[in-house]
Amino acid sequence: MRVSKAASDGCKILIEKTLTCGSATLARMHFPSIVLRYFPVVGRAQVLRNALTDAGCPFEDLRLPMPEWQGRRSDPTFAGRLKALPTLSWGDAFVAETLPIASFIAKRLGHYDGLDDSAIAFREAVASCAYMDIVLRLVEVIRADAHHPGADLQRSLAVALPRVLQKFEHVDACLPDEHYFGGERPVMTDFFVAETFEALRYVMGPDREARFTGRLPRSAALATSIRNRPELAQAWRGRPARLTGRPDEEVAIARLRSTDLSALGL
Ligand SMILES: N[C@@H](CCC(=O)N[C@@H](CS)C(=O)NCC(=O)O)C(=O)O
């Protein structure tokens, strides 16, 4: 793990913590000051929260209330030069954009240790596909009528779903037969795939779960396994209720869940 390097990167606050994974104590580690900034929704940040939480990595999970964003978006120490969230501070390092933040955290937590460049690229490719082609498409569906006035939410879901599920099947086929991409412990790609499954579950609702789980058996098992990891199960209560910043998301979700998807076998 890279935390001694992170500590030598000029961290201001050092926290000594004993990390355990199952029954095995992995290391006594020094953590710098870590702040993850996002909104009080699952959105782009839950994967990052989960990776840090599961590693037992102390961090400030800053959830900016939406109305306060206008006052913070031009502060580069908060929103970065690209003026968007999430952003991450890790000691003196500042990182913006979800995928680069994920990659940075993965490196700092040692997820890439011992892997060659192709193996790292493969893991990042699976995470990128899950995030960009599935999660962001589902978010687009939830916001379809806001982004495209006149668009119908149910029609948007019915049109998007075949491609989303096809992509998810490709992701599912990339998962290892057992355990995680990281072997005995999950790594960033595992957290991406698990959160992608959670996003699909959320949009589709519990009544349909058995129908799409059959098409995504490895992802479903992975999501269950990640959900039950001790640190994450404990943190589950603090998980934001909403996926997006849409203020009436529950209305949109209720409408989406009542879509007739029988033509798709769902
Ligand atoms: N490409 C960026 C997009 C970040 C982004 O657009 N974040 C949204 C929240 S999900 C945001 O900050 N919106 C406020 C704004 O753009 O003013 C990423 O993947 O992190």
C-alpha cells in the first residue's frame, strides 16, 4: 500500500490506523488529510466513498447542499479548475473528475500494485464502461424530461434499456468467476460494477430484480458481496437516498418503475 508515500507527500494530518481485512491485519498505516467533495446524492461519488470506507481510510465525506453550490463553484480549492464535483484532496494533492479520482484512489490504496499497464487499463476499461455507458445513461433517463422538454420518462427508459443491459452483460462477462478483481479484497473496478448494479436496481425497482439478475449473475453476486462487507454494511444507513440531484426524483423513479417493459422480458 502507498500510504507511507502519501504521508511523505506533505500531509498535514496524520492518522494512524490498523487496517484489517477479514481477520488479517494488513498494515499500520498513516493517512493524510483526505476530503471528498460532492453533493448529498449517490451520483458520481458513491463508488469513491465505498472504496475509501471499505479500506478503513478516514476521510471527510463532504456533501455540499445543492443551494450552496453557486457560492462554491468558482473556488478552485473546492470545485477545481473545471468547476464541478466530485473533487478530492489527499494531503497536498488535488484531483478533479470522477474517473481520474478513482484512478488516483486506486493507486494510493495499492489496487494496482503488481499489475502491468495492460492489466490496469483493462480494469479501468471495465469501470469506464460501467460508469459512462450504464450509470450515466440511467441518470440521463431519470432526467430525460428536464434535459429534453417534452420527453417521456417511460419511453426514455424503454428505449435506453436494451443497450444499457447489453453493455451490462458485457461488463458482467468480464468479472472474475469468483471473488473480486482484486482477489480476496475488492478494488476500484469491483466498486464501480457493484454501484452500477445498485443504480439499475434503484431505477427498476424490487419487483423486477429477479428478472434482470438472471442476466447479470456475476454483477448481482458482486453487489451483494460488496453491500455485506462490514465497513460498508455499517455505512449503508448514511448512504444518500437519491441517485441524482433531481429534487422530485422519487416521483420520476415511481413513474419509471411502473413502465411496461414486458416487450423486453422485464
Ligand atoms: N466529467 C465530470 C462531470 C462532473 C459533473 O458534471 N458534476 C456535476 C454533479 S454530478 C456538477 O458538478 N454539476 C454542477 C455544475 O456543473 O455546475 C465527472 O465525471 O466527474
